[in-house]
Amino acid sequence: MSFELYITQQIINAVSLGSLYALVAIGLSMIFGILRMTNFAHGDMMMVGGFSTLVLQNLGLGFGWAVVGGIGVGALAGVIVERTAYRPVRGAPEVTLLLTSLAVTYILENLGILIFTSSAQNFPLPDWMDSAFQLYNGQITFTQINLLTVALTGVALTALGWFVTRTDIGLGMRAAAEDMGAAHLVGLDVNRLIVVAFAIASGFAGLAGVLWAAQSGVVEPYMGFTPLLKAFVAAIIGGFGSIAGALLGGYLLGALEVFIVAFFPSEISPYRDAIVFCLLIAFLLFRPNGLLKRTQEVKL
Amino acid sequence: MSRMQSLLAVVAVLAVMGVFSVSAPALMNDYFVRILTVMCINAMLVVSMGLANGFTGVFSLGHMGFVGVGAYLSGVLSLSDAAKAAYLPDLPAWIAGLHLAFFPSTLVAGLVCIVLALLVGAPLMRLSGHFVSVATLGFLIIVNVVLINADVYTRGARTFTGVPLETTLPWAMAWLLLTLVVLARIVYSPKGRAWRAVREDIIAAQAIGIDVLPTRLSAFVIGAFFAGVGGSLYGHYLGSFSPAGFYFAYTFSLISMLVIGGMRSITGAVLGVVIVSLLSELLRNLERGFDIGFVAVPPLYGASQIVLGIILILIMIFRPSGVMGDLELSFGRIAALLHKGRKE
Amino acid sequence: MRLTRRTVLRSAAAAGLAIASGTLRSRPAAAQDTIKIGAPFNVTGALSSVDAPALNGAKVKVKEINDAGGVLGKKLELVIYDTKTDPTVIASTASQLVNQDKVPVALGFTDSDAALALGPIFQTAGVPFVTPGATSPKLPDQVGSVMFLACFGDNVQAAAGAEFVLGKLAGKTVYLLRDNSTEYTTLLAKYFKEAYSHGGGTIVLEDDYKAGDKSFTAQITKLKALPTKPNVLYVSAQPDDIGLVVKQMRQAGLTQPIVGGDGYDTPLLLSVGGKAANNVYFSTHAYMAEDSTPAIVAFFHAYKGAYNTPPENAFAALGYDTVGLIADAITRAGSVDPAKIRDALAATQGYKGITGSISYPPGSRVPQKTVSIIGVKNDKLFLAAEVTPAWIAKP
């Protein structure tokens, strides 16, 4: 296989993976931007989205509507979690927020196990999605799912972009992310902004969950675990708190992962995750604001 | 209390615990001895985690990384030659030739963790807040990936087995007591005050001349030593383990023990271990289904973890400082309580 | 009520005492006219999709035996524990079974790592343990004289797979893909390699992945870049991953037969793999369908009646057979003394289970059993072959 074709295939893989990471990282950054909290439970919104879509399909809904429903349930779950677990501890030291989110993730994952059992469940896809496009005599493959991933991610990002630049609530969110106190002072309803932020962030995660399930063919309670960690890396690389940064970080990370496996010798590629996290640590030490953000963070 | 009375009290407690731990297998059945042994090991791990997380305010999520390193390192060192040949056939000659008994291998595990903590902590302890948490999380993941992939030394993700079952209740209790004594002395010394100063306000601490990085680093390193020792004890208790056992599930378990008991108190850490361990055991047995009167509750596997998570959230909301807050149980306080009881 | 420290401490102390007394209070004595069989299984956790059916199959057999009068005049009682795929819980449970419930014999687990965590405790106590589905042939030697397998070892099924590939599929070249994160898949791949090479085949490329990986594009791309296309793809995988591997391989245009071990024996193969699962073959313990042997069909209906679903995989049948094997050993031993049961187990010759006939060669606690090779055609399972391999790699 020629080198150009090999690279093209890997680029397709990278874009597909990067879209998923970007979707999750954006939500993480949004929540951090407004609340200064690292929401470990964010990954489980993927699981909620994935399982909801599965349940809705089993109840008879068509795939398209089931996906919409899944995203909706994901958004709703985020709002519920915020209201019951995070709002009572708002304003508490960072450690408390972190621990609360750890507890939430523990509960959600075990609820998933209790309801759905811990084994993977099949995630059915409509037949038209099951085919793949082969180019150049099969040396390049991309599937309908890849296309759908990129398409839906594009739609979501465009919608988000419109939202944060053209609507009052969106602008309010950005204001609150810049300076919560000032936003309060000018009369913005901060509680509402936070709820909206969680809804959007969790909805995005739910969408990511559906796409992830479509790519892997299964849903299982721990499915959000690894993507969450990767999303952290992506968000931090791009600039924690910045939506554009999360987007950039997501695609960069997707590309990095795919290329490590594709081009490094097979003794090194299993250490892919270790390399990714070393990169994270390096960023935290030398460029904690990531690539895009400019505000000062506390560092010795 | 006078020094003499204090000393006598300490000796008395040690003697009682010593006799108890040695005679326990004869007094109660093995199941309870096991629960106590695991509690002692967990207490060591939680208390040592509390040094960084509670006393210096650096919430490290990477503690289990040291525990895992300790377990594997001491495990490899204490494998018999036959076991080494059977399970780690490709081990390089210089390690294959080393063989240490339980105590020395435990010490080596602790010492190696000190070095590792210095290497890791020097860069990471500059960070604060959630950044250091995420960074130490990265450390945990890196350790996990290395353990899984360095399969020549660790059998990779498969079960590492054949480790001699050396951890008995006397050993676990002895190490725990040592840990408690050493840490209590340090935490309530000028060094410990420096730790707490750094936790409360970095700038104020610097203003009075405390150098923040070495202060945080010392807590991190000391904690890592006892984590490595605890890991060795745990490894020699289970006899077989795998990298997945030193990852998130165990991390979460330790964190819940620390937080429920009280992050800022050594007694709190121990108390948290006791509460969570007993609660988990009870819930685990209840999970199998039980009868209240004539209502049969069916088996609900997985419910105990949910209950634990809910309890943690409630604590975060209503009492984030944990059961003990920052109080300690000391002989003085016990004596005072007894006095009060007598007077009333 | 104000939440003062005193209140919290007092309630914590009270709760602590209540909990301690609750845990320490001895369980109500079981009726004396039952024979207790310990049953630790990973009902929750990563391995539940194989452990849970095994436990259900065991329960079906216990009911059957009890309805027919029990063993030695007494009914059988399964003492079930969920070990949560957690080694500490497994060790704790083992101790409970041996010291508190005082079971004379136990069965459990479909995974070798779990059996290893529990083994030493049973070995020290001298209580025999039979695993329905942990297929590592090294287990009895690693643990000791009390550990028995009711299933064939991985070296046997890998050898059967190799013979099938060389014979029925005429596959002279093979691509070997392996999940390097579990004992089972690593050993299976190793034994396959040995048996296949011994039989004269050539392995053109080997590659690894980790359980939980969602994308195999890197490995598939390397495979497709090979100058000589292999005849057969052997993939050593676990139940949760195989559907996806198969799907992605077919999507990439790979049409060769895909062959593997009993990790494929899961409903997920067909439900996740869909059409991609056609031309897939795997070795397992029994062919669980309505056109199988009369004994299996009877079990099929009994299981369906009890659980409203057909048996999910062969591990259900293995659970069933293990209970039968233990009951048979107890009958032959004529007592519930653990040592006598252990010796009776070791002397088992020709116990007719629904997964095959179980006999333990002298000194070995791994039975010699036939391997069923199941294939997928037209989206359905069928029995492709029954193989008793001629050459088997050493454990």
C-alpha cells in the first residue's frame, strides 16, 4: 500500500476519533469554565446517552428519534446531577467538588451495572448504516458511521457557535465563565446559566456516547471511563475552560493517538496511553493554560 | 497526663495489641482475622494518602500508583526460584538472581517508592488544585500502562501469582502501628505545621519563609514510602493480583475512607477505614438478599457500591470535614473523657 | 437537629457498633438436612456475561437433583456469593465459605484469574473446588490438589482449532491477533501457535490489542498491507470484544474465515457482529441449540423454562455439568467429608455430562473432553465439527 494512501486512511481514523474526543472535551471545558470544577462524572453522560438510545430503540422508536431522545436524556441527566449533587456544594473548595463528582460517577456506573448488567449490550444500527465505502481497491475504508460522526459533530459545533455568539443565554454563559462575580453583579441569573451549561455539556456527551456506541457496536456501563480521561487531556492541551481549545485539543489528541499506533514500532505503540499522559503532564507543567487560553493559573 | 503515665499507657496498648494480633487466629475464625488484616493494610494506605491529600492540601489521585509498584516489586523479589521460572521465564538474569525475604523486600519496595516519588513529585508538586489532581491521575495511568506492558517483569495484565502468603495480622498491625506513630510525630511537629500552613495559604506560608515545594514534596514522598510498604503487605496477603487491582476502584475506595473519616486527622483516616470496611462487608452480605419479617428482599448485586457513593455525597454536602474533622484521639482526650464520665 | 461534631460522633459510634454486631453475629444455622455447595461467581463485574449463565445452569441442575430426591438422602443447597470480579472480595468470600459456611465442596468462576485468587485459601483448608469454565490447564498445578476443572484446557481447544484450520479450512497461512490483557487469551494464542506450527502451518503476522479497545483499524491496516494474504484469521478474544473485531474486519474487506476459542461463545457475537459473523468458527464446550444432542436439548428447555431465555452460551451447560459431577462424587464418596469428596472427584471416570464425558487421567485434574467447533452460516450457528486433537501443547 502506498504511503499516501496509508496516511489518508490514518487521517480518516484520526478525524473520526478526534470528533468524539472534541465533543466530550467541550462539555468538560464548559463546566470548568463556569464552575471551576473538574467534573469526573461527565464521562457517564456518554453512557446515559448510549443506553437511553438503546432503550428507546427497544421501545420501538426509529433510530433517528432514538438518538435525539438519547441526547435529550443525557442533557436531562446532567441537569439532575447538577441540581442534586453539585449545587449544594457550590462554592466549596475545589477538593470537595472533585470528590463529589467522583462519588457521582461511582453511583452512575454502578446504577448502570444494576440496571443493565455489566456486560456489553448490542447497540443496533439501522441497516443503511452498516455499509462501508471502499476506495482504491479497498486500501481506504470509511464507514457511514465515520461520515455520520463528522456530520453530527459539525452540526453540533455550528449550533454551539451560533448559540454562544448570538443568544443572550450563550453570551451570559461566556460572561459567567470569564468572571462569575461580575456576571452576578450585572444581574444575570447565574443558576439558570449553569443549568443551561450543564444541559448543553451533557447533551454533547450524550451525542458522543451514541456515536461511540455506533462505532464500537456495544454499550456498557464503563464506556465513558476512558473517553473521559482522554477528554481531560484534550481539554487541558487546548486550554482548560476554552471551548475552542477543547475542540482543537480533541482533534490533536485523536491525531496523536492514531499516529502513535500507526507509525511507531510495535514495542512502543502499546505505551500509547502512557505517552499521551506524559504529554498531559508536560503541558500542565510548562503550558498549563494550554494552547489557546491566556488567563493566569496558579502555579509555583 | 504526665510523661510517665503517657509512656505506660502506650506500652500497655502495644502489649494488648501484640497479644491480640498473635492470638487472634485462635480466638476468632479466619474470616474475621482477614477482615482485620485488610483493615490494617487499608489504614496504612489511607493514612499515608492523607499526608499529601489532607495535610498539605495536594489532592493526589496517584497514590495507588505507588501501592502497585510496591506490590509488584516486592512480589517479584520474594518469588521463589521455582515460581520465577514458571511465571516470569524471561526475567533478566540480574533480577532473577535476586531473592529477598518478606521484610527486606517490603523495605526495598518502600525505598524504591521514595525515589519514584522524588522523581514524580519534583515537577508535579509545583501544581495546585485540580491541576495536580489531574497530573497525579496521569501518573496513576502511566504506572498502570507500564505494569500492563512490561510483561517480562509483571506478567502484563494477567494475574501475577505465586507470591508467598506472608502477611499475617501481627505483621499488618505492627506496620500500622509504626506508621501511625511515625506519622503522628511528624504531623504534630514543626514540619507538620509547615505542611498545614502550605495547605491553608501558599502566599502567607511563603511570607513567613516556608519553601512550598520541598514542604509538599516531603509529604508526598513520606506518603509514597508507606504506600509502597502497604502495597507489599497487600501483595503478600492476596498472593495473586493484577494491574487492574491497583487502579480506579481501589483509589475510589481509599478516597471514600479518607473523606468519610476526616481528611485532616490521622484518627479520622483510621476511623474512616473501619467505618467503610464494616459497612462494605455488611452491605455485601445484605446484597445477597435478606428477610425483614415476611418481606423477602431479593439479591441486588451492585447496590452496596451505590450506597457507598450516596453516603460520600451526603458527607460532602453536610459534613465535608468528615466524621472527625480535624480532631485527633489522644490519650489526653481519652483521659479527659473518662474524668468527665466519672464526675458525672 | 444541629449537626454538631458530638452528634456525628455519637451516631457514628452507634452505627459502628450496630454494624459490627450485625456482621459478627453468626448466621442462623442452616437446616441440618442439606448438603451445602459453595458457589462463588462473578455475578457483577466484567466477567458476569459468562459467570452468570454458569451459575444459572448450576441452579437448574440443583433443582433437578433435589426434585429427584437429593444426594445421600439430603437436598443440595448452593451457597451463592457475588465476588464482583474483585480479588479482595474473592479472597474474602473464599474465607467465608471455608470458615463460616463450612462448605465441604464448591464450584465457581469461568475465568482463570478469579480461580487463582481463591485457590490458595481452599488448598490450605483442603476443600475441593471445581471450576466449570476457567480453562487454564495450569490451574491445578498452580493451586494444588483441590483444584479441578470441569472443562477442557485451553491447550486442548487451541489444538482443536489448529487441526480444524489445517484440516477442514485447508488454511496453510494464518494471521494471529491476540488480546494481550488476560490470561485466557494470551495462553490460547500461545497454545494455538504451538499446535499450528507443529501441524505444519505458517503464521504470517502476529499482532496484539487490549480488551476494551474500540478501534482495530491500526492492526487491520497492517494486516491488509501484507504481500501474501493469509488463508485464515485466528483471533484470541474475549466475549465483549469479538463482535466488534469481526465487524471491523469485514468492513475492511477481509473475507477469510475467522477462528477463535470459547470467548466467542456469547450472544454478542451474532447480535453485535451481525452479518459480519458469517464464516466465523470457534471452539467451545457444547453446541447449545435445539438441533443438538437430546441431553442438551432437554437442558435447553429446562433452562428456558426457569429463566425465560435460552442458555446464553455453553458455560450454562458447564455449570449444569459441574454440579452433576460434584453430586456424583459425593455419592461415590458416601460422605460429606471434604477429603473423601476430593478423592472421589480425582477418581472420576466416564461421568456422562451434557458437555461430554468427564474423566480425570491419574494425577491430572483437567478432564479429557471433546471439543465442539461451531460455525456461523446464514446468520445462524451450526455444528461444524467435533474434534479430539491428536497433538496437544504442554500446559
